[in-house]
Amino acid sequence: MSKKLLEIDKLTVSFETDEGIFKAVDDVSFHVKNNEIVGLVGESGCGKSVTALSILRLIPSPAGRIEKGRIIFGGKDLLKLDIREMKAIRGNAVSMIFQEPAAALSPLHKIGQQMIEGLMLHKNISKKTAWNIAEGWLKKVSIPDAGERMFSYPYQLSGGMQQRVIIAMALMLAPDLVIADEPTTALDVTTQAQVFELIKELRQSHTSILLITHDMGVIWEMCDRAVVMYASRIAEEGNINDIFSKPAHPYTKGLLKSVPRLSTDAERLTPIHGYVPSPFNYPSGCYFRNRCPQAFDRCKKEKPQLVDLGNGHKAACFLAEKNKKLCIPTLEHGNEKKS
């Protein structure tokens, strides 16, 4: 059995705004094992990116605050480390592919300078060696004229090229854990496929991936396990076969029904009606009940907790608690992902 590389335990993160205080992440717990790709999936505003930023302690302060919880990485609680110790981990043992490349890159420094900084900080190598490594990684992420682009400023690159630079910076140190926050949003389909292949190749060096996305198709293609988030909390988690063949939470079922299929007998896409509620106005009981076609009286009064359905499959739904056999398959029997 693989050892847990990252373990998030009862993480709660709040933000103070002019409208008041709200919880962006509420009592979230999950883990990532060695050499594993875990998908964190859900609609925008459910707390995925805040969870990721919390791991590296990049929550903007003083507005944001980690109220409670533990983030165990390599046997250490990252929330208890000092700034010097965290700097040694960021970009080296744990790296992150940010969702907004323009905000992650310094507009005042050339691409080459920004790339070799991390290499020289964490590795005992010369500037020339660092430069060659960085240039090689720009080629790997399909940036044309990589040698020339090393001398470019971020504003001289397109959004897609900026994103590729961020991906190269995150992968070139071969970290133990890569947090990828919507890593291919600004990329064309061909480059997306190339980037995903690069991410898969990292597993050969025993790198683990926390992949954040709203795309269930990406989850199926890339991940070993999935954690489904909704309105700051975990709705369901489990291995990919369980999540896709027998989802136990109505929200997960809704996400799967929204995935396009190419088969001739594919059903019409069924959207999830309504919107993710405002964190200032979550409904009582289950946060999903106002959008759930199967909600009943108990859903209004109590907040469901994760129920263990076996084999690491869990769901925060009273239907799953009442009868585990209510999990309705969405794929034909035998149509499972091959490991």
C-alpha cells in the first residue's frame, strides 16, 4: 500500500470582507499518496483553489486566515513551519501551476531570469547549467524559439505561452508533489495533450499530482482518485471507477450527466439547475439541497457527514447513509478504467 505523501485534516479557511466573514473551505480532509494523481473537482467557487493555496500557505493575509486543521507533508505539519522552512519547500518539494499566469510571473523580469532563480536557489548548479535546463523545459512545453523567449518579458508572450512557462517552472525541479490548478485553461487542445503527457511522465520519477479542474473528462483521463467539492465542503471521494460507475452523491451524478459523449445512443446533456450558493447565504442543512432533485425533509435540518461506502469511497449524502445500494451506475458494467 502506498504511503500518504500529503494529508489534509479538517482544514478550515475563512476570509474577512466588507460584507462579513465567510468560510471558503470548511472541515476538508483528504490525502494524496506517493506516485498518485488525485483530482479535485467541482464548480467555480467551491473552494478548490483556496485548498491548494493553503497547502503552500499562500492565502492572502490578513483577509484570509486558516482557522484550524493540519496539512501533513513528508511527516511535517506545514502550518507549523516557519517562513524559512516553507521557502525551502515551495517550488522544490512542492510546486504549483497557477491558474492565472499573468499574476504569477513578474512583469519586471525576463522569463529566463525568473526560471533560473528557482533552479539556482534549490540546486547547487551554475547559472549556465540552470539556463540550459530552463531553455530545455521551454522546448518541452512547446514554446517556439525557446532560446529567444528566455530573453522576453511576460507581456511579450501570449496568455497561452505564459501558462506554458509556469508549467515548465513547476515541473523542471521534479518536485515530490505538483499542485496543478486548471493547468491547461489557456492552451489549445494539442498543447493540452502534450502537457498532460508531461504530467503523466512525472510519475516515473515518483512525483504525485493534485490536479484541480472542473472537467470530469480530465479527471477520468488523468486521475487515480477524485475528490468532489461543493460549496466549501467535500461531497464525495473515491477511486475513479467508483466515482464514475457508482456515484453516491447527487452532485457527482449531476457533474457526470454534464459530460459530453460521442456514442450514437448518448443521452441529451442534463445541466445542474441553479447556482452554487453565496458563502454568505448557504442554505440550512445540506448545501446542495436547493439544487438536488432527491432532497427530502432531513436535508433541510441536518448537515450530512461523509459516509464510508467501502474501498475508500465516501459520500456526504443522507441517501448514501440510508441505503448504500441507491448508488446508480452511470457506465455499463465492465466499462471500467484500466489501471
